[in-house]
Amino acid sequence: MLRDILTLGDKIDVKKLDRNGKPLPNVRTLISQLVNIGDTDIIHIAAPIIYGKVIILEVGEYYNLCIYTNKGLYQCNCIILSNHRENNTIVSVVRIMTKLEKYQRRQYYRLECVIPIQYRIITIEERILENKLKLGDFRNTEERSECRKKLNHFNLEWLPASITDLSGGGVRFNSSMNHSPSDNVRLRLELTAGGELRKLELNVDIISSNRLENRSDIYEQRAVFSDILQKDRDFLIKYIFEQERQRRKNEKL
């Protein structure tokens, strides 16, 4: 079961629990890594390091683990059985105490990145025309044809931009335009995940638009996805976790 989900090198967020398995207030989240998968409910994880200091997890204490896998984000509670040294690394032997469950907050895990994209504002007129086309609300084929023609004209006006932060819930991107909160924008981008190259067009709502401190001609846009298809969100999340796993592999080299 564990080997079907976990892979050596998976990143792990570790948070201490009280004796009743409840989260402790104001406890720092520690960063660990999966180094071995044992029998049934046993895994080995690396001791977290903060500012160069090794943090040894306490034997007999309970912790919550949030594990970043290539199948999404999973969490469970565990107890620390022992600590030992392996190749100059302190390793904790962990017994998983609860079912390994998919963590539904995975869509909010953010990937820092640089992805060139194109985008454009979606006008009210365009929304009306798109809705009319979906409903098929036309008196004749000529009227439908005219609607498509107008929509194709909107589709010609794309601006360059660059995504700097991506999650299953939204994006942060830089562009030369200063937008207003609630502006509806369409992004066009290409991503590869699972060996599949997919061209995506995704609608977002602008939350904020602020000039970069070191670039007076560039604005940072923060936006959330609107009306995104679940299959597109799943593809984004798959891409994000593949990129995160590849980065961790590169860090080991």
C-alpha cells in the first residue's frame, strides 16, 4: 500500500501533535524527506534541518505528516519509534498510526516557476457572445456566423506575460499592464505532465495588480481560476508535483 503511493525522496511537512493527536498551537512546520519504506506501516524519514541545525524528532511523540507525492498530497499521523544515523544523516523510524489519506488542500500548493504565457482581458461583450454561442440562441445561421466572427476577432489580441507562481487554485504572473481587481482574464499556456503536452486556455479573476519594486514598467498580477474544468485543474496539479519532484532530484545531484 505505502509503496503504491510513496517514493523515496518525497518531501514531507512535519508538525508535532499533542497526546490526543490534536495539532499544537503555534508549532513550526518542519521539512523532512522520505528515505526508506519499511514493512506495512513503517517509514524512515530524515531529521529536519532549520538554519543548519538538525532537529531530532522526539521518540514516543506524535506528529502529523503531510507528504508530497507524485500522486498528490497525502497526510497521516505517526509516532516516532527511534532515531539513528545513516551516512551522516539522522533518520527517524516512524510508525504510521492513521490511514494515509489524500489531502484536499493539494490544489493550494504553490510552485515558484517562470513560464512564458500569453493573456488577454475578457470583455463583457465577449462573455455575452460566448454565452449566446453555448445556448445556440440564434435566429439563423448568418447570425451564428457573425457571432463566431466577432469572437475570433477577440482571440487575436494577446499580450505577453510570465507566470512566476502556480497552484491548482490560481497564479501570479508579471506583465506590462496595470489591471483592476475583478478583471476577467484568459491565459494561454503550454505545459507537459506525464509525458503529455497540453495547450491550455484558462480564465482567471484578477485579485490585485501591483508595480514591482525594482521594475517600474512591470506589474505583478495575482489571480484565481474561474470556471476551470476539473480535468484542467488536475493536470495543473500533476504538473506542479512533477516539477517539485524533479527539483528535489536535482538538489541531490
